[in-house]
Amino acid sequence: MGAFSLRELTEAANCVRKPSTHSDLNLQKLPPELLAQILRFLPGKDIATAARTCKRFYEASQIDIVWQQLSKNEFGMPDYVSTQHMTYKELYTKLLYNYGSLLGFWQTDITSYGGLIQVKYSNGRIIGEEWLPPKNQNLRGPLRQEEMFSISLNPDRTVSLSCRRGYSGAHKCLIYRTKLGFTSRCCDPERHRHPAGEQQEFTEWIAEEATSHLLMYGDQLMRMKFFGKRHYENSYEYRRIEFPLPLSNVPIQPGLFKGTYATHGLELIMLRYDEDGTKALAIKITGDPNVPASEVTFRADLSFPMILDAEKQMSIRELEGMKSVIPPMSPHKLPIQPFRVPDQCVERVRDVPQFCKSRFYGSGQIAGHGFTNPSYSQGHWIIFNEDLFGFLWLELLSLSVYHRVTDVDLHHHW
């Protein structure tokens, strides 16, 4: 059945006031449940207007199937969700109508560090959760989740906005729209402080965030990140993230990956392709003081595939001067080839595969602290399998390895 316009329903309602001699036009004989089946095809903003048209439409508008269908049509809710003592009408009018546009993925605007936030519906609440790199920088480990705010219905049927950060339980916050997205602001920042003091808060944060390697070489960077993010935790701004759709004839599908960045630890990046699928672009979702969030971390040209044997990968110097490029061909036709980490290269993860399915020339972005003097340096993009790739930074003598994020549902918001 197609969608109805409000005008068509209004004209139908006039048949109630002026019954026709034809019984098929007399809506007075239709039960509210049948009228509800018609109303549920109206846009949500027109339901209230239709309900004022006549008593029959008003009665039909109170039937929950109308609001259940609207929740599905306008906000992607499944056919049945847990409403936790709410009617579907309350779910739609109290929560989804005002805050449903927040559902989805957002990037946090926190100085150079950024962040990934998912706003979703769960068990009677709209919640905002931050997705954080795995505990102790385990590349293959699952992302951590931390609830940041929630929107729920109180027993008196008013809406409650709660900040979920800190150590003293939920407390009031504000959420409002901006030109680029939305902002959440805590109304009681003191409740974010650790009861045992700042040093204990830092100690517990380090236990989650850092490995002994990072503490040995990047203690100052870790302190900078802790206090930098702490400074912004009372008010966050968010910008919408759109995830790329699957593509054909590319060496690896686009999507969200977690990657190794030396003393900066693990960071999240989004792999995309240009419109014709010939250039790959990796953009930081989380960043660091050198190359911040939202900036390009590396790019690669699929027009320049490479095939190297293990001997040609012995040294960085040999790779830097190499001009071994084969004619462009479909990524799926490239042969599997050996992969070796060059002797001078600092390997950031263990168990790097000894074979790769494709390899391309690329360039990685490097910069000084504060994103000063940014430039691109030569590198190689190496695809190991559908969920794993690396980028060899020739100038930095470093290999970054990226693993696909598979524990975040990129398409559903409940």
C-alpha cells in the first residue's frame, strides 16, 4: 500500500460528516483498528492534524500500531523493540520525535584527539556511547564502550537527559543541536572528579590505555592526552560520520579500522575510495598532536600496483629507490606475493603475515607537534586480507598495521 497524503485523508474524513449513499465511502462503518492501518502511512508530523479531523481519526490515532510503524519508517526501529513501560506513541512523541535524529555515528571534536560516538536506542533509552581502542592497545581485541549520556522517560512522563560520565552516578546534562551536529553539556562537572583525586584518576586511566611500551617511550604524550581530553569532558561537540558502502573491484572493502601509531598507541581510521575506486584514502577518526583527527593519514593509488619478492624487501633504502610498478590491473587478479618487514623498520605488532594479496605505492602524512609543517612522504600500502592491511612509512622506518573493526554494528541504531 502506498503512502497517503493528509489531504486525501481529510477528504476521506469528510465522508464521515456527509455520509454517502454508497456504503463503501462511509468511514463511520470502519472500525478504528482499520483506520489505524491507514493512518500509519502518514508522516508523523501529520498524525496530530489528522486526529483533529474527526472523532474516528482521533480514536484511530491512539492505537499503538500507528506509532510503531512511524518509529520504523522514520527512525529505522525494528518491528518490535523493548519499550520499557512506554507505549509506542510515547516512544515516538517523547523520545524519537525530538532526539531520533541523533541516532547514528558521530565524531567527537576534542582538540586533536577526536573520538567515535554511537547514539542508539536500547531498552527504553536513547544512549550515547563512546567506542574506545582495545584495552592495553591489543590490536585484535574488541573496542571498549563507555556510556556518555542517556535520554529516557521518567515515571511522570517527562524526559530526562543524564550525563553518565564520572564517578558519582548519573546527573543532569543538556543536549542541543548545532549547525554541524549537536552538543552535550554536563550540568555538574564536579561529579566527574575521582573521589581519590586526580593522580588516582590518571593511574586508573593509564591502566586501561597504555602498555609498558607506551609508558617507556611516550609517558609525556600519554599525560598530554589524559589532560587534553579531561579538559573537554564537560562539553562535547559532535559531527556526523557517514560510513562508506561496499564496493566491487577494490583490494579491500572500505570501513572502520584500528591501527598502530608508535608511541601514540592505537587510533581509529576510516578507509574510503574515490568515486571511481582507483584511489584509497585513510582518514583519522581519532588522532594525535602530530596528525589530528579528521586529517588524512595516508593515501594510495591503485593505478600503481607492485609485485616484489622477499629479497627486494630486505632494506628500506632499496625500497625507496625502487621503481618496480606493473601495469594497472584488477585488484582481484593480482597474485599473492611474499611480504617481509625491512631490517631497519620498527615492527609495531607481532605476527605480521608473510604473504600479502596486493601492494600499492602510496604516501603518508607526517607533521610536527601541533600539526606543524605537514607533508606527505613515500610509503607502501600492503593488503594482507579482507580485515588486515599495513602501511610502510619508508621515511619513518615504521610499519603501521590496521585491523578491521568488526564489533561495531555500522548499520543499526538499537
